[in-house]
Amino acid sequence: MESKLRSMLKSITFRGVAILVTLAVSYFFLGSIFQSIFFTVVMNIVGMLVYYLHERAWNVFTWHREG
């Protein structure tokens, strides 16, 4: 089982990549850096929370887990 800290660190690094991708794509469609930054911040805060909860939920199941 992963520790809560490890799950949190994984979610933070994943968010870093997601932030860059979301910012680039939203800027492409919106054409405004300010709107893109706002959209990116909101979406990534929500995304980080959802990812963390998803990771923790999977720790409930032992299916195909080794060790």
C-alpha cells in the first residue's frame, strides 16, 4: 500500500505536467493569457483533488496488487 505522502507527491508532479498542457490548450482556444491562467488554475485545483481521491480509493481494493 502506498503512503498518503507518496500519493500526494505523485498528484503534485502529475499536476505540473497537466498545468502546462491545460495552459497551452486553453490559450490556443481562448486567445487570452489571463483567461487561460484563470481556467488552468481552477481546473488543476479540482483535478488535483480528484486525482488524490482516486488514488486513495484504489488502495481499498487488493485486486492485482503485489506485496
